[in-house]
Amino acid sequence: MSRTPNSNSISINLFITLSFFVLASYSNVVVDASPTNLNNGSSLRGMFIFGSSIVDNGNNNNLFGNFAKANYLPYGIDLALGPTGRFSNGKNVADLIADHLKLPLVPPFSDPNAKGQSIVHGVNFGSGGPGILDVTGVLLGVTSMNNQIKNFKNKILPQLETEIGRKAHKILPEYLFLVGAGNNDYSSYYLLHENIIWTPEVFAAKLISNLFAQLKELYDLGARKFLLLSVYPVGCNPVLAKNKKNCVKELNAAVNLYYDQLLIMVKRKNDQHMPAAQFSVVNSAKIINGMIQNANASGFTNVDFTCCDTSMLGGLCKKKGKVCPKRNEYVYFDGLHLTEAANAILATKAYNSIDSSQVFPVNLEKLVQF
């Protein structure tokens, strides 16, 4: 599979292509209203998921006029259900985190069956294309982070209270809140405006300010356990970089600044009126860079090319296009998103890494025990 060449000028079409980011499939399950007893001794009812295409499990399928869709082959080629709207060949990182927690996969919010008993273990609100900022992905017709939270607050939460028979502030501490957002803010909005509107430091601070407001809204509703997936090394996305030696260093440096400020936000949670919040922050950029720079140790033979044939702009897979046979040896499935194999490493590191430079201040396994 050939890699799409880098372009020095970014057109509006590239803006549209870059505004997507990764992956997942959901199965209908029969659930009850009691927490799931985990082998590690914790109890979780389930998980609510917010963010971009790295966690989208089919919400964009039902959005009219939306450009960011993955409901066609070769997406989902390794899923029993086939294409589901996940931006990968198989499971996305949210699915694999649920696997570690022994939780059932949850329905996408846009599914008509996401009601009643089907929401007791959680709901996925992720949408391919948006960012932390409302302006990111606005041309794509996607569901912004703020609107995802509104959908949770106004449409799902009242149903959840009815199903379980308790108020939100009593229920929500028993759920994990997974947030995977920020990739598109850097791979599209920042990339188009760097050195024009924002310095890297000011842009990172703006994102953190907006993210904090979003997390605080969830906290005020009763959320207590937060798993935050920091921004990926988007400068190494195949749509932008010819190979691992030609990653866009300035973009990745800006991503690292964001991560540093994210840690500061978490350390100051008491000062920011979230004293009971518990966080696990995943340094996604460091973990994914590790896969790229130490491919053999991670089991990969290809970190430079996409597994699927991509469109002319190099972002998404061509419909029914060619796909590599050894998908577990590739880091990238398309020009923007990881394979299930790479997602699996990221999810595993999030769950049980003891390296504080990868997860801070604790890993997910510890987080769910609080």
C-alpha cells in the first residue's frame, strides 16, 4: 500500500479529511441494573464514552449530511458484524478498554434502541470529526463534545435514573467516564491556524480551559471516575508524514505541550472545585510513538504505510478498496486511525502500565478501585 505524499498547502478538502479520528462495534446485550463485579475487586455499572472517531462506534452512521463515516468495508473487516461505524479494521480503543474491565460493549447514542435496559451499562456518544472546541469539525455536521454532554444530560440521564430508580449523584460514581478528544483540534483546526491565531502554548491553554468546563459539567452531575486519552501524535499520521522519520515535529511538539497542561489541570483538581474526582490520564502520544519507534518490539512490521488503500487525500479508506492481509502487523489502518492491534496496545497500557510517563497518576486498573 502506498502512502499519500505530504502537501505543503492545505485545502478545504484536506481540512475535511483531517477532521476524522478512529474507530468500534456494538452488540445488543441483556443487562440488569446492578454493578458489574470485576475480578480486581471493584464494581462498575458501566462506562459513558465521549470524544471523536477514536471512540465512535456508529454514531456518525445516522447523521444526515455527515462526511465522516466508516460504515463500509474495509472498515470492520475483522468484526463479526462487519462495518459498524468504527474507524478501524476491528475494535477501537474504547471497546478494548471495556474488554479489560469485563464490561459489555455499549450502544451508540444515535441507535434507536439506546433506551431502557440497553443503557444501564452506559452509552457511547463519540462522533468522528469533532474536537474539544465547538469550531473543530463544524463543517462536517458532527456532534460536538458540548452537544454530546447535552445529549447525556438531557436525554440519557433522566432515563438512567428511571431505570435504576436512583438519582444521578448516587448512580454516576459507579460509572467510568472515558473521554477521547483533542486529536482533531490539532490535526485540523490548529494545523490550519498555527502562527496565524494561536501560539502552541495559548492553543493548549484554550483546549484545557474548554475541556475542564466539560469535565466539570459531568462532575457536577455526579461523575467521579475519569479516563482521559490525551492527544495522539497526529504529526505522524500517514496523511501528513511520509514515514516515521518525517513526522511533523512542530505538530507533535504542540501535542506534548497540551499533555503537560493536562497534567497540571489534574494535579490542581482541588483548586478547580473537583475535589472528589479521580483521574487516569493516558499519554497516548508517548505510547503510540513507542510503537512507531520500536516497531519490532511491539510486533509491527509496518509503521509508515496505511493498511487500506486510501482516498486521494489519504485520510479514509476507499470504499471496498484493497486492504493488507496482515493487519496485526500495521500501526495505521487508514491515514488517520490505528489498527485494532495498535489500539490493543494502547488500551493495555492504559489499563495496567506502571510507568507514570504513560499513565498518570494511576492506571485504569487502580482507578476503578477507588
